[in-house]
Amino acid sequence: MQSESTRATSAAEARFRIDAPNSRPRAIKVIALDPASEAIVKNLAQEKWAHATFLTTLSARPRGEPFSMSGWLADLAGHIKDLVDEIDNADLVVMIASAGENAEAATIIGEACSLKRVMTTALVVAPTTVSDAALARTLSTLRPWALMLVVANDEDYIADMLVALRA
């Protein structure tokens, strides 16, 4: 009796294989949500990535002014980007936050991703020096908007996660 593995590699089954690569490469948007995570994202962007675009929310916005879909997002060179356009071209949005920092931009980004049916992941850098209360505040802001939420002790783990996500 043939094993399943042997049968799957037979000439008869080979005709069902798709030998062409995916027609559209993966597109991942990595977005820093706060000034501390912006430094992490800038460091990550220095490495070689096949399918990742690195962005940041603008931390210089006037205090108390809400985020909008058409502003407050920029590439690492500081050029303003439209959030909806960026999400329209994404398969996955990865939000990077630092524990204890303001992650309110996740709400707007998450809502836009939800409307466009784009998957979201949130990675929180939480060094051991950060209090549990500060971490909990950040997590409660991100939890409604991230299909996967990961807490990391340092930024090295963030790079490993991006590799695992095929960025």
C-alpha cells in the first residue's frame, strides 16, 4: 500500500500542482505607534526586508487633536502618507508599541484595517523595568485591534517575529 506522501508526489498527482509563484507578493506595513517604538522601527528598517514597508504615526501632532485617516502617518523620511492608501496595499499590518506609551493610533489603524479586511498584529516591547500597570494600559488599547498580540522583552524579538511573518 502506498503512503499518502508517496501518492502525493506521484506523476498522477503532479498535474494538480501549481508551479508558478504567487501572482502577488506579500505586502506588510510595519507601523510605529509612539516615539519609543519609532526608534525600534527605524532600526528594523535598516535591515534587508523583502516585503515590508516601515511607517510611523506622527508624534508631533498638536496635543488633543484626534487622528484622522488622511494624516498623521508618515514614511521614515517624514513624507505624509494616507492611511487608507497604505492599508489598501497591505496583506498584513504590524503595529509596534512600547509598553506604557500612548498607543491611541491603534484605534484608527485598527478600524481602517477592519473595514478593509486586512489582518493586524500588534507587537509590544515591554522591558522588565516597565510596570505591569503600564503594560496593561498599552495592551488594553491594542487588544481590540490586533488579531495577534505579542509582548516582547526586547526589540530583537520584534525582528524575529517579522521574519516569521515573512516580511
